[in-house]
Amino acid sequence: MLRTFIFDEFKSHWIEEENHLLLHDVCAILDEEKEIIYLWAGSKSKKAKFRKGYKQIKELTSKFPELDIQFVMTKKIFPIEIQKIIDKLSESMKLGSKKALKFSRFSTIRIYSISIIITVILPIIFFLNLSTSLFWTKINSNYYINSLIYANWINSSKFFSLIILIFFLINILIGIIEYETQVIIFSLNGFIISLGLLLYLNQGTFLFLFQEGWTLTNYVILQKDIFLFLGFILSAILIFEIPNIYKLMSFFKTYRKFIF
């Protein structure tokens, strides 16, 4: 019987795997009948990871002296049945028949799947929070708002924009690790715009030209200015939101079998 395992470097142990191999993986195929372990390393796997996995599996097998385990390394020619298993598991690295998957790690696939969802949803929440200004007290063509409520409105919006900024930075780092150009470009675009929005909101009370009758505790803002403000924010968000929605859909279409 043939059993397949991949080495989890972070948990420092071997995990049985029957479905997928990625380019960074180190794989061991155990032939229980012949007492042979075949060790395979993907093209993106590090030598240090291979050595660590090999050392651990050697230590593990040494605990069973009654077994005469042989090791066959990746550089040697594998038997046909072993190579077929590797080829079958490696099919998960291809799209169609030729194009290779750009993400090569389960960890980055799963982290990015969460991060891209957050960077799509949070800007919507961010804009909805700013849009609560439309429910402020309106008299004629002006909005009247208490200074404390205004400050909370600005601060909560700044908080959302900061979180968005952080997750775009995470996406950029994942793109660099995986050499995924599209992730880097889309995320960098979002990072720059989010940083700009954060700096813009940092103007606080200077965002608007208060109208006649305003006081230190109650602000009077022209309705038109609120509309222009929200229109500007929405336009800025859409510049990075549309590409990231596209990326979210294409990413889950391609990698969903590695996530769930």
C-alpha cells in the first residue's frame, strides 16, 4: 500500500495528503510492502525544509529498528507507480493543461482568501459609516451636527481606513512572497488610495467650510458639501474596489478547492 505525506514546516511534522501537491511542498511516499520511502521536493521548496523533513522522518523511522526502511531521494528516478502518484497530485498546480498556479503555498492561499474578503467588505462599511451624515439634522440646505458626534464620525471612519490600509499591506506582502504581480498591483493601488483617504480624513473639522451660525459645540455644513464629499470618497473607493472584487471572484474560482 502506498501512502503520501507532506511536511508541515511550521508545525514540524508530516501530514498525510491524498489530494494536492504544491510547488513549495516536500512530499514522502511510503511503500509499506517494500519498506521504502520516496522523498520528493517541489521546485519552490527550500533545501533547509527538505533537510528538516528528512531529518525528522529519519528520527521517526529509527524508533522502529525491526523495520528496514530505505530512502529514495527526489533526484533519483522513481518507479513508474510512484511517479504517477506525484504527477496526479501535481495536477493541482495547473490550470487547464499548461498554466501553473501562481500561489504555491496553502498558508498564503488561506490567508489571502480572508484578507481579500476583508479588503472588499471593509471599504463598503467605511463608506456606509460616512453616509450616516445624510441622516444628520437638516434645516433648509444645511446639516446641523453636534461636535462630539462629528468627532466620533471622523474617528470611526479613520479607524476603518486604517484597518483597510493594514490588510492591503498584508496583501502586498503575500503578493511579493508568491511573486503574484496582479495581487501586488491591485493591493498597492488600494494601499495608496487608503493612505490618501486616511490623511484626508485627518483634517477633521477642516474638511468642510462651516456655514453661518456654527458654534464650537454645533457645526453647520452645507448639504452640497456633504454630497461632494461622499461623491469624492465613493469615486476613490471604486478605483481600488472594482479591481479587488474582480480579483476576489477569480481567486475563489481558481483556488476554492485549496481553501475549503
